[in-house]
Amino acid sequence: MLPTMRVIVFASQKGGSGKTTLSGHLAVQAERSGAGPVALIDTDPQGSLAKWWNVREANEPAFIQSVFSNLFHDLDHARNEGFRLVIIDTPPAITRAISEVVSFADLVVLPTRPSPHDMRAVGPTVDIVEARKKQMVFVVNAATARARITSEAAVALSQHGTVAPTIINHRVDFAASMIDGRTVMESNPKGKSAQEIEELWTYLEDRLFRTEAVNAGWTGDRDALDVAPQMNALGRKAQAFGKRVLQ
Ligand SMILES: Nc1ncnc2c1ncn2[C@@H]1O[C@H](COP(=O)(O)OP(=O)(O)O)[C@@H](O)[C@H]1O
Ligand SMILES: [Mg+2]
């Protein structure tokens, strides 16, 4: 039997909020932490994530060439290929196509910069996620450490849904590492940025895990599940094999 494949969709109407940066980083981190094999899909016509992946030397995560209209089949193909996690990056838009991508998600991540413009723009994306009845997490991205607006943003977002407890700060290495197809975990593994991504992934994986438990009708506490490692939605102990799908 094939392992369960999970799908995380990064979505937000606002351009520049960090969808592409965090898609790439979390895919690499998921693979590093044993949640793979992981595949990335870029549904943004600008293709920033695809371009990043094309200059990347490492084999993992894999990349699936896809378009909106073929997503259903491509995800099915990924499942048959044994991928256990697919991360989908989306364009900054509110369209029917985005809503359809969200319909495939086990978890939707909505990156938001702590700025008034970004905060005001979350509504339509949240509406799409709610209409599709999907689990959603806000990630405060590109924050200035200790700035008051960062905590204010987290509080304001919490009125609309769950906010990831790990805030990703604004650091040049997030952009710089991606120039040659890498991530901060690869350019500066001991740095603060790498630590934030590790923490964020641990949190998101836990959300996926809970989603799985809720879907299975389980209502107890998480510790009870820890004694049954096969319940982990992403089976962290399994080895990644880094297979690529090129279509
Ligand atoms: N945490 C961060 N620190 C510094 N720069 C960031 C951070 N997150 C994103 N950026 C930069 O901001 C810009 C927009 O990010 P991107 O991930 O492309 O957003 P989106 O995909 O939502 O449009 C890029 O130049 C990226 O390098
Ligand atoms: Mg983008």
C-alpha cells in the first residue's frame, strides 16, 4: 500500500509575502527532517520557484512540472511515484484556479508580512480557505525582530485563524541563499534563519499530523498518538530517496 501523501499549499493574494521563499525552504527542510520524498509544484506563471529549482544542485526535493488544469492528475502521479509530501506555490491572486488548488490542500499556509497592506489583504485568501473548509496557518514573515508591529500583526491575524508560533525574521540570507538554488539551511546551517525554518517546519508537520488525527475521528491528546509512530502522517523515520519527476 502506498504511504499517505500530504499536500501543503502556500497562498496569499499579496505578492512579496514570502510564498515562494517559504515553499522552497520548507520543502528542503521537510526532506532534511525525513518527511520525504518531497516534491514541489510551481503554479505561478512567473515561475520563480521553478527557476530557483533549475539552478539547484541538490537532487531533493523533486520538482513536478504542472499547470492548474492538470494538477489533479499530477498529484495522482506523485502519489503513485511514492511522494509523501507535495508543496505547491501559487501566484499572488484570488481566482477560481487558486481556489481549486486550495481544494487539494491538507494544510494551507498563508505567509504575511507584518505591514498594514499585507494585513488588509488577507481577507479574500482566508475566504477561499474557509469556503473549501481547509486547515490554515498564518506565518508572519520578513519581520523585524522586537518591533512592536510584529507582535501586533500576530495578534491581529489571530482574530482570523491560527498563527504559527515561529516568526520568520527579515534577513538578507533568505534572498541571498536562493540565488544559486540553495536555502539558508544550506548556506548557513547554524544561523538564526535556518533555526527559524527548522522550528517552523516542526510546527507545520505537527499541524499536518493533527489534521490526520482529526480526519480519522480521533479526539484524544497528541501524546497518546506518539506511542504509535505509524500514526504520524508524514512518517518521519522513513528515509528519503530523492527521486525526481520530470515531465
Ligand atoms: N524572511 C525574509 N527575509 C528577507 N527577504 C525575504 C524574506 N522572505 C521573502 N523575502 C524576499 O522578498 C521577496 C518576495 O518574496 P517571495 O517569496 O518571492 O514572495 P511571494 O512568492 O509571496 O511573491 C523576495 O525577493 C524574497 O527574497
Ligand atoms: Mg512567488
